[in-house]
Amino acid sequence: MSNVSDKSFYLTTPIYYVNDAPHIGHAYTTVAGDVLTRWHRQRGESVWFLTGTDEHGQKVMRTAEQNNTAPQAWVDRLVADAWKPNWEALNIANDDFIRTTEKRHTERVQKFLQGLKDSGHIYSGKYEGPYCVGFEEFKLPGDLIDSNGEKLCPIHSKPVELVNEENWFFKLSDFTQPLLDHYKKNPDACQPESARNEVVSFLEGGVSDLSISRSTFDWGIPVPWDTKQVVYVWFDALLNYATAVGLTDEPDSDGGKKFAQTWPADVHLVGKDILRFHAVIWPAMLMAAGLAVPKKVFAHGWLLVGGEKMSKSKLTGIAPSDITNHFGVDAFRYYFLRAIPFGSDGSFSWEDMSARYTSELANDFGNLASRLAAMIEKYCDGTLPQVAHDKTLEEALSQTVSKADQAMCALDFQGGINAIMDFCKRVNGYVTEKEPWILAKDPANKVVLEEVLYNTAESLRALAVLLNSVMPTTCEILWQSLGAPDALGSLSSQKISSVATWGQLPAGARVTKTPVLFPRLESAE
């Protein structure tokens, strides 16, 4: 039985800022979201996976101007030519893609904002202080670094601008205590622990009210009661997670029903540099509107190249295709979640990826699959022998499934993948120990030989299901090779809860050779 409830497992990535094309830092978050949602689907859950683009604000407007393009035309082109094709190329199975310039978003933002104003959470005031256009963030003087008398943003190392505007303010300070109480009661609501500690200490330092409008430019959503101003880009962008699923729609409308089925979000994946927006401002906005806050905001670490955070402005941004053209898409998906503990910073290196590709993917996994297909063709005319059992492998698989399931659901992708790959190593050890190629030399060993081949095939069936969320294309090829679709149905319909049931591949299934799953790497020179 699947454990489907009325509530969907709802996961979001940040919506990415479209002043440029995506780099592997963006891909890292999106792949993590894809792997987690695919895993939950294989648990039999109803899932909703949202990603999208953040298209308003001063930075986008200026970038468009520098390219002699109107902002809307600029973002349309980037979304169509760079963002959507990238996610398609990386095999991202998102259910929805929200753009903040869409009518469904802008109208719901205005309705939400009007609701906050009507309930007394918004007032008029004057904002004077530093603003980082690169990050679209109002800065506190203490946030800045000093360089030759110039005040710089610590993340971009770029000068901040002084802003002096009559704006609308949100009473963020009213929610300091409710937020502290929330994180005390629900430590899981902000993860990992280092991220929660940072948020709590920020809140304990006291929080000022937030300017939520800008009056000096017009690229944004007009404030409904004061159309000379536009909504501050973060206030607009954060709402995407809820506008995409029907925020503010009537309860009996399609949007209202969708909202009831998905909200609150189960996981908001964010990079740690945008943690405060998501763990302070965002839940406060929801509290002010009387809505449930997200169950978990998870801040992952930075991808570092040469010790620096990946970014376009510092020219350390690597395009995903630079890597996938060489290693393939599934190896890209595997490597970043396997090599870096999710939640910590991690360095990308071509050498490390090459080494893991060869030892873990080509040798441990790919080689096991091709050896099995070759032996079944040679010794059994390509037909799977009788169902056999090996107690040690069965127990190991059972432990692997529970360990991997626990780790993946806790966003410990490295732990989950390690558990699965340890089982893969165990199966390789089993084949090495049993030496089927030696057994095959004596017809008296036929029964034992067939047992070894069946147990190896059945182990590969389990590996195809367990690695499917990480490497869907490769696992599909393996699934076909094992003759599994005819007997067991589609790979995506296999449930994590029944993976460890031994003996699912039937005798007589046609096992076929396929192209090598992980071909030898061409020289990268």
C-alpha cells in the first residue's frame, strides 16, 4: 500500500535571479530538489515540486538596460534560452515553473499585500541607508566591509548605494518573539543546526521593520494602494512559494483547493546566503497573514571553486554543460550529492570528479551491470535462471533500504548514496568471491552458477530502483537490460518499501547487453 495522504509533499527551490544564465551552484540546489522529490514519489507519496525565476528589481532592470533591452524582453529571453533548457538538460522533473512576471503571481502578491495593509501590518515611513543592488538587500551599516574608505557588500565585494526614499514598511519587529518561540519548539524548521543557530542569534539581536517598497524605479509589481511605488523584490519573490499554489484564492476554487493540498511547504531548499530572508522575513509574512509557516527551511552550503564561492560576478561560475558534456548528466547529478555533505560548503574539482566517476560509477556500478549481462548471455542464452536466494545479500539489501530511506528523507544525500553504493560494493565482492567464470567451466556447477547469476541480477534490480532518483537515465537503461519492464512494470512505479523483497525478477526474463553505462572518459585536455 502506498502511504499517500491528502497533503502533497511540497518542495521548492529558490526562484533564481535572471540577470544571467545559470551556473552549477544553481544546478546543485535544483538537482538536490529533484532527487529528493523523485525519492518521495518512489515512496508512493503525492509530490509537488516547484522551481522558477525571480524577474523584478533594480539589478535585472540595470542589466537589461546595459544590454539595450526592455526588462520584460530580457527576462523572457533568458528564461526561454538559458533557464528552462538547463533544467531540461539536467533531467529535472519539476511540476511547475513560476515566473514573478506572470499574472497569477503579480495579482496574488497585490491581494496578499493589501490584506497585510488592511490588518495593520504595514505603515508608511522613510528609508535611509545602504542598499546592495547585487543582492537586492537593505544593509545595516554593521554588515558592510570597509575597503579604502568605500563600503562594500561582504558577499559581492561591490560598493553599496545610499538610498533615501519614502517607502512602505512591514512590522517585522512584531514577529521576533513568535519566530524565536517557533524555532525553539520546532528545531527541524530550520536546518542544518548551524543555520538554525545563526537565525536564532540574529533574531535575539533584535530585528528592525522592513521597507517593502521602492519608489525610485518602476520595474516591479505596483503597490496596490500606491501605484507610484513597486513592491520590494524580496517581498514579491518570497511569495512565489505560495502564489504558485493558489495563495489568496477562494477556498472552493481550483487554486484554493490546490493551496489546501500543498500548503505549508515541506521543504524550502535555499543557499545559505539567502537564509535570513527565508527563515526570518518569510515566516513573519506568513504569520502576519495567519498562514501556516513552512515545515523546514534547509540551507545548503556553497560550492567553492579555488576556495571562492561560485558566482558570475567573480567569474567563478561554471556552466553545468561544461561538466555534463564531459561526464554526462547522471554523473553530474551523482557527484555533487555524493561528494559533498548537504549543508556544508564543498569544493568542486575536475580531478575528484574524474576519480569518483571511474572508481564508483564506471568500475563499481557500470562494470557490475555489463559483466552480469555478458555472463547471462554466455552461460544462460540471455535468459534469467530460476529464482535463488542468498541470505547475506538479502539481509544487506534490507539494511541498505532502511538506511538509505532514512538518510534521503533527512536530506542526507551523501549518507543515502553511500549506503546504496556500499551495497553495490558488497555485490561486487560476492561476484569476485563466487567466481562464476570458474564455475562455468564445469557442468556439475550449473545450479550454483545459476544461483550466483540470479542473485547478482536481483541485486542490480534493487540498485536500479534505489539509484533511480539520482541517475534516472542510467537506471532506466539497466532496468530495460534486466528485462524488468515486462515482469515488474515501469521503473518509476517501483516502491522503496518493497525494494528489499527478494526474488522479484522472474525466471525466464530476457537479459540483454546494453551500451556501457559509464563509458571511459575522453581526455579533458
